[in-house]
Amino acid sequence: MINWATEKRPIVALAPMADMTDSAFCRIAKRLGCRIVFREMISAEAVVRKNDKTLAMAAFHDEERPIVQQLFGSDPAIMAEATQIIAEQFNPDAFDINMGCPAHKITGSFNGAALMREPKLTSKIIKAVKAATSKPVSVKTRLGWSRSDEILEFARVIEAAGADLLSIHGRTKEQGYAGQANWEMIGRAKQLVTLPILVNGDIFSAEAATEALDITAGDGVLIARGALGNPWIFAEIETALSNKTGPDPKNKIDSATRSKIVLEHARLHADLSKNERPLVTFRKHLAWYYRGQPGAKAIRQNLMQVETVSDLEEILKNTI
């Protein structure tokens, strides 16, 4: 089980990302130096309904431990029941509550970032989930709905409700992923609470991780898009934070190593798929892996048409 209070600082973890941080990606991240993974969010209501697809999303391999399962929902009782079901069936090391997703299909049902506008409900949800499990319970949120200073009061609500850790994305709901993450405001929130704070948003390099921690005095970083197509970022960040001299240039990934990792990830992805064309859903990862890479433009069309691991092996063998 994770103990956020005693976890080695700075904490470096993989953020939960819908449709991206499944078991295959989390296993690759762990193999390449990621200490802790947050799995993609799942619906508490769907868990309680025993939806097969949702429960399959919650399954994980022991290699992924320590692992945090993120839930979303707006009904405290349902959130508590879902927590108990996931704990009994899968036994993750910790739970996280999504209070930051800006997608309309989530906020439109009063989930995700919409909870930032409901402090009393937020408190009830955290307390209900805490009462349902002995595992640590954290919250991932944003700076606010429309104003970046909303987090200053919201962080205190989350702490008072008993959360064990808080991850803050440095943008508001209305910003979505536009503009620049405001690390300074995360730092202001950090000064107001005693619970550990993870910094999230615009961390695409070891240098950015170091800067974010310097600005916020945070307890760690939660890497989201910076890890897509770049799962070796965790080792680079750990190296930079341990010696404060930046990542070792020798650790840069060459094309052969990239191809090896891509194929390893593709095989894990295919093993999870029940589709006869298992890599159709892997194409989104290929777009990230070869974004801006030499030679990628010429084969982009082929990469976006792969259906099987054999297809991918052939393309990489002949063109990269």
C-alpha cells in the first residue's frame, strides 16, 4: 500500500489519462523507471452496475504496483460502493477521485471539474470514499472553474475532508489544455495546506519538472502528456532530480531503442485486446511515439493503418 506521507520525495508519477493509461502503457512506464502509476478514470456508477467493460478497465498486472485507481462520480454513496467493489475485486494500492476533468460529457453530469463548484458535495464524496477503504485517498483537480485562484479555497476544502494527497493541474476548467500552466498558483495553494501536493501540467522534460518543483515547492510531479510517446521521461526526471545536473545526454533514445520499446508496448496492447485488429486502438500511441521524429512524416500514413503487431514490425523493419 502507498503511504503518501512517507513516500520518497520528490514523488514522480504517471498521471491518469482517459483512453491512454491502460495496463499496457502503465507496464511500459514501470519498466522504464516510473515509480507510481495512476490508472485512467473509471465511472463509479458503471462499477456499481457491474459493467463488464468498466471492470475490465480496472484490472491490472502486479507489475504495475504501486498503482492508484481513479474514480469519477458525484454521488457519495455510489462512490463509496464502487470503492469497496474495486478494493475487493482488484485491490489497488490507493484511490484517486477525479475532480478536474474538463470534458463536457463529464462535467455535464456534475462530475470531474464540476465538483469544484460544489464544495459541500466534494467534502461528502471524499469522506464517503475514505470511510469505504483503508487505502489512501487522493484528489486530482484544477486551479478552478473559471478563475485560477479558486484552488486556494478548494484545496483547504479537500484537506479538511481528509484527503491524503492532492494533485493540481495548473489550468482552469475553462482553459482546458490551452495556454500555459500556472505553477505559481499551485505554489500558493501549497502554502495553505499541509497535505502533499503533486504538480501537473506542461511537464514535458526533466528540466520542466525541476523548474515546476522549484516554483511550487511541491512534493512531486504528475506527468501526463509529457509521457505520451516518451515513457522514458520518468528515468530522466529521476536522474535530474537526484543530482540536480539535468538528464544524462547518454540516456537519449536512439531510433533502434525507440522501435524496440514501441514493439514491446504494441505487444502488451495486443495481448489486452479482444479485437482481430488489435493495433487499431494503438495508433494513437504511434502518433505520439513518432511525433517530430526523423523519417516519421514519410511513414505516417502507414503507421496510421496498422492493424496487427506484424504490420507494425514490417513498417519499422523497412523504414525506421
